[in-house]
Amino acid sequence: MRIVHVLGTRPNFVKMAPLIAAISRRMPGADQTIVHTGQHYDRLMSEIFFEQLGVPAPDHMLEVGSGTHAQQTARVMERLEPLLVEDRPDLVVVPGDVNSTLAAALTAVKLEIPVAHLESGLRSYDRTMPEEINRIVTDQISDTLWVHSEEALRNLELEGIPAERAHFVGNTMIDSLVALQDRFRPLEACRQFGLEPGSYLLVTLHRPALVDGPLLFEAVAALNEVSGAMPVLFPVHPRTRARLAGNAELAENLHLVDPAGYLEFLSLEADAGAVLTDSGGIQEETSYLGVPCFTLRDNTERPVTIELGTNTLLGLDPARISEIPSIIAARNPSAPPPQPPPLWDGHAADRIAEQLARMGPVT
């Protein structure tokens, strides 16, 4: 079987690394090609994941860079098409919900090449989010849909997607976390910033609705307030740091730091007293780790994390950040930790590889 994996952003690498490894183990004769679109091109935001996750170096770099949604999507399609025409793979695998995901799926399906979508069926039901449009369209045109939670199956059914196309396999992002626990647990990366495990609020904010407008400065003001009760550690994307430079007062206990590598970030996440985020993947990781998560969004495509009780939806309201210390204090410290959702067990990629082995090469 000839498989092309198309990766574009750092969460894609985390989701795909276990699958690439599992296919190599289960199907040693498979020809796997990795295409890196370059949607994230900063080393700390991209290449370091290949180093830390053990993913082979990409066979092709498309170097699409940043731009509008239309520009990124068009560049990926334009640069990927000749590769697929030449290679004619049996399957194109696309993970997640970024522009590279949609562009690769569209390119492959127009060439009549089967497409498999990893992390299918997630829905925020907010079509103002570019990711939501990417998810919906990619699911509609993909031949195989690998689903990581039960509500995702229901979402696909409501959209009229035949049940035989959807397969509940589990969460490959959790596969990466489980596989690396022995490496990140002992790191205690927080100590390099003078922080004690369990004492601090870890912050990661990246969505344009938050960081490209006035809400960013409202969030920083609220984080300054929170830092009076607990230290705040905020790994900041270079673009966000540039917006803040000289434009926002920072409290002494609010630490802006560079983006961390994957292992270092998992260490910071596992040792945090709580996490504030607008990222979908971090909602999942904190749920597995049992770390309280606060999501600064009006909705989430991961409702299973809300049901589990590890994730609190604050809404897109930076003023509510100041409530975090009191919410943490009100939690029952003797309550048993929540159990991860079904099939979030470190073996999702093995299930997918087994399915692919049964399929065999497409003729």
C-alpha cells in the first residue's frame, strides 16, 4: 500500500506520529510518504516535533507559509497536485481541521485518490470558525473517517454520512502522550522558570478572535490579576509577543516565555495547577492528565471534555479569567480523578493500522 500523509501544523505532527509508526510496525512493506505543507514554518512551531516525536524527515516540503485562508489553501493544492499525479498513492491521509487538511483532501478527491480523515466528526456548530468549515467539507469528501469520540459518530450520522465510512478508533494525540510519559514526566520543566509543580496557571492562546484584537489586552489584564493568586506561565507565539511588546503592562508574576518543544510543553501541562487555553488538543490532553482546564471560547468541538468534568467553558470573555483561582479552590481535592473517555488508551493508531492491513492496496 502506498500512503501519503499530509501534515501542516504542530498538532498534526502529534496526531500523525503514532499512526506512521504503527503502520510501519503492522505493514512493514507499506510505502509511506510524508508531505509537510509548511503552514507552520518556525522551527519551534514545527520541525522540533519531527525531532522529538521520531517522525521521519518529510519527503516533500511545500513551504506554503502564512497568508489568508484562500492563499494557504490554494498554495497547498497547487503544490501538492503534481506530487499526487506523479506518485498516484493508494490513500491520502489528512489529520485535523487546518487549511492544509482541507486543501489536501480536495486535491486528492479531484484526482480520484481515496482520502482518510483522522479526527473526523468534531463539531463546534460555529461556522464563523474556519476550522469548522474545514471539518465539515473534509468529512463530506473523505472515503474513510477515523473518529476519536462517540459524539463525533452522532455528528456524522446527523450530516447524512453513511455509517460504514466512520470508524471509532480512539485518539492518536493521546497515543503520543502515553508513549512519551516516561520522557516528559521527570522533566519538571516548570523549575527552569522558578515555579513549583502544581502551583501555576499555564496559558496558551492562539486563535485570531483572541490574539488579533483588543481581547488579547483584556486577557493580559485578567492574567495580571490572576498572577496575584498564582504564578502565570504563558508560552507566547512570536506574532502575539510582537503585538504585546510595549503595548501591555505585565505583572511580575506573569511570565511570557518562548514556545516550548512538545516534551517540555507536556511537562508544563502535566505539572500545572490549571491550564487556560483556546486550543482543542489541549482540552484533550488535560482531560487525560486530569489537570483542570479552562477554555476561553464560546463553544468547543470536544464536548466530551466538558462531560468528563475536567474542562470549564468560560466563553469568549477575558474578564472570566479572574474567576479561575476561586474555581480551583472550590474543587474537592479528595474526589477521584476522572477516567479518560473510551478508547483514549494509547492504542488508537494500532487500531487504524490493523484496519489498513485488512484493506490492502487499492487496485
